[in-house]
Amino acid sequence: MAKKARYGYLFVLPLIFGLVFMFIIPMVRSLVFSFSDVSITSGSFSTKFLGFYNYYNALFINTTFREYVVISLQNTLINVPVIIVFAFFSASLMNSNFKGRGVVRAIFLLPIALASTSIIYMDASEALQSISSGSSMKESELLAGGLKTSGAFLVSLLRAGLPSNVVDYLSAASDRIYEIVLYSGVPMLIILAGLQSIPKSLYEAAAMEGATTWESFWKITFPMSNSLVLTATVYAVIDSFRAATNLTFSLVQYNTYTVQNFGLAAAMSWIYFVFIILLIGVVFLIFRKAIYYGE
Amino acid sequence: MKAQGPGLKRRMPAFIWKTFRLLFFIEISYLILYPFLSKLSTSLMSRTDILDLTVQWIPKRPTLENYRMVTVLLDYWEYLYSTVFVTLITTLIQLAACVLAAYGLARFKFKGRGLLFFLVIFTLVVPPQTYAISTYMEFRFFDLFGLGSLLGLEPVSLVGSPWPVYIMSMGCMGIKNGMLIFILRQFFRNLPNEIEEAAFIDGAGIFRTFFHVMLPNALNAIATVFVFSFVWNWNNYEDASLYMNNVKLMTTQMANLTMVLSSGMGGATVVDPTELTLAMSATGVLVMLPLIIFFIVAQRFFVEGIERTGLTGM
């Protein structure tokens, strides 16, 4: 089918064009940037080779980069397992039959649409801070204006005499729960698709043999959905790395567009990228074992 | 036969389980809907309502004044139109390129196919921020990827127009493109060979088969991918702020909302914080609503019958 193969190239032509010009070349160039001093002149840009200076700068001179990378990695390590457990749990619930399933699914998957709109919430809370610190508003007005709906419960806790650091922790924890729910939309959908593709006859056969629901969960559902849980996990890891709220990339963004030190910014993103690849490698290693046991 | 799905329940009384499930659904639904509902509630309040501590969720004197003010201040309808326009064009371009690429990867055997698919997955793993700088340079001094200088044309700047995003979508390098190709490829791969062969035997060429036989069969998967692509492009703040700062897009406008609103309301020093809160709430609703409506309408394409959309079989 040599003729067929030729048509294949025709179909993937846009993809090849994009991969070469908008992925491979920019990647290589960004690698070159990370070893150079980049300056923009009118009409073009020029690079001067610096060796490993940008990497040295990012890791040992820049005061915030290391700290931010650690925080970002910590966030990913804490959030992703919770996201996956939550997504798996919700997906198995949504896969069972009950009244109002359509509504629940619609709401639970809504974060897919709203995830990046979190920028709105950030902006709103910033406004709130500037209001509370800057102006001479009365407490009642502050309560009424900004905190009425978002923090009334916490304010009542404060009034009830709970120490403020406990209240702080509670609000931080609830913030994280919201973040987790927000980022579990796509993983949930992927896992749900996996659960739905498990043939119902397997469960029927298991029930005939006298297996409890608990047993059939561990012997059928869990092993059979493993590969999709892997996909969902990798997706969640990547999603948390490229989130708009990610500290490390805010720093990269800052160095790119405000400081305009393109070389340093490129070096920072490459260091961070190596960590991402390592983490995804670890995820694959963990799952390879799990999937092997499942068979 | 017991009518029960593969749930997580162990042996426990059914009503406890049901109550627990119900509570879980209510709790999480509340969490997801809370930002929207609270904004909706505040946005309908009048100034007296918001200062009245007895008013919690339901405004006593509901008003649409906040919406009237914000739609004028933010030029809402124009922004909505232009956001929908740019997002729709980007999505359609991205979809066309992805469907072609996925079909090619799934249904043809050619040299380098494995490498190509590996690269598609690899694009997913690499954060676009890593190479965003050099892509930006490419479009800042755009010369048709080197072709322009061969023809002796001066490089032009495409920054400030939607063209960089359109071109990236054409080349399957739009937002989270690897995911879309991945879903579609899985789907095309799982279609039975007989469909294609029957079309060939009937004398249909490669393209006729693709357009008249394969595409209609793939509508479910294409709809799923369309929803993803539209929603992601709508929310694509990174590219919007990088390339389209002067295009009227909601995402970029959101980023400096406080500034736009307060300068429209008489300057940051004079503006009344309470009024600002009301205006922000109304804006939040106006921005989220189109997306929520679109998603609720569109999600039934893939929520029922997900197993046929190509997410499975990996």
C-alpha cells in the first residue's frame, strides 16, 4: 500500500509543519537562549554565548528561583494524588445509576470550562486586599462589601474566639480543596471514560461467582482502569505545572517580559522542565508496577 | 440480578451509603458553583442591600443597575462578540488540523509515524512557557518561517493580531493540542477496518472515504474535542496576553479589571469600594455565563456515551 502511505503524509502535513517550525525550532532556540545573553535590537535580536552563566545565575545568584521551584514541586506532589483520588472516587460514583445523574455530571465537569477563569477570583481577592489595607472603611462596611459571601463563616469563627492562625489554616485548606476540585475536571472525565468501557458482563460474572462489590472493585475496576488513571495522573501533573498560578512560571514570565533577561528566563524554564520530566518518569515507574500486577 | 453499578461501596446499609453520596454531591456541587452563585447574588444587590447585614443571599431590593453600569463601562457586547469570533475561528482551525493529523496517524502506515506520534505526546509534556519566548520572537519578526527573507521580504510583526494564534492552530501547536490529537487518534484507530474497505471497494478515493465515511462516524469524538478546544481557547490567557493585547478579549480584560472599572467609575482614589465590589460581581457573572451556558449545552455530547469518544482504549 505504498500509495496509501503517501496520502498519509498529506494528512499529517500541517502537523509536521507545526512541529518543525513551532515546536522543534523554538525549543532548540530556547536552549540556545539559555546559554546566551539575548538582546533585542530594532528589527531583530542577537545572542552572545555565555556558557552556563544563566544556569548558575538561576540556581545560585537569584534568590527566589530555588525557593519557588521547591514550592511548585511541593504543590504538585500534594495536589496531584488528592486530585486523582478525588477524580477516581467521583468518577466511580457518577458511573453508578441514580436519580439526577445528569445534573451531577454536568456540575462536576463544569471545572473543565471554568478552570482558567480562576483569574477572575484572583483579581477579585486582590481588589479585596487593596480595599481592606488601603482605605479607611468601617469594619461593618468591609464585612458587607467583600467578605459577606466569601468569608462570613471565617469571621464568625474569629469572633467565636478561635486563634487567628487556626482560622488562617482553615481558609488555606479550603482554598486548596477548591483548587483540587477545579483541576480534577479532565482527570475525572478520562477516568469516567475508562470505567464506562469496562464490560458490564465482567461484573455480572463476578457477582454470579459470589464476589462482593468490594472484591469486584479491587479485582475488576481497579486493574482495568489503571492505564487511564496513568493518563489522568500525567495530565494532572502537567496541568499543575503549566497552571497560570504556578509560581515558577510567574517568575519566568516576570524575567521575560518585565526584566527582559531572556537568557535567564530560558535557563529557568529548562531547569524546571528537567524536574517535570523526572517527576513524570517517576509516575510511569510507579504505574508500570501497578499495571503489571493488574494483569 | 442486582441493579448496581461498580461503585465503591462495601457491605453497608444502603441508606447510609445513599445519604453519604448525596452529601458528597451537594458539598462538591456547592464548592464548584459557589463563586458563580455568590457573584450572582451580590451582583443583583443594590447599595443599600450590600450594607445591610441582614441580607445574606437573596437581595431585598434586587436591581439590574450593576449590569447596566458594567456593560457600558466594559464595552461588554463588543468584547463578547470579538471573543466569540476569535475563539471560534481558532477552534475551527485547530479542529481541522487535528482531525487531519489524527486520521493520518491512526489510519496510514508510513515511515516516521511512530516518531511523529511520540512528538505529539512530547508537546503535551513540555510546558509551552519553555519555548514561548522564541515562538514570540518568531511572530515578532515574522518572515514566513524563513521563506520571506529568501524572497527578499522584510519581516513583519504579527504581535497585536490574532494571527499568531491562528497560525499555531494551523500547525497543530495551539493550546493543549496534543491532547486533542491523542483523543481523535484513539477514536479513529478503534473504528472497524470494514467501513473503510467497503468504501474503497465501492470506488471511493482516500479523500472521499475520509469526508463521507470516516468523518460522519467520528462526529461524537469531534464534538468532544470541539468543546475542549473552544473552552481552552476561550480561557487561553497566556497567548492572549502575549500576542493579542490590543484585541478586545475578555481574558485579557479580566487581568486588569480593577483598573478598567475604577478608572471608568471616576479614578482609583475617588471610587467607592462597595460600588467596585458590586461592579466586579456583575462582571464575574457576565464573563462566566457564556462559557457555562456553552458548556452545559455542549457537554451532553460527551457525558452520555463517553466510551465512544475515543478517550478509551489507550
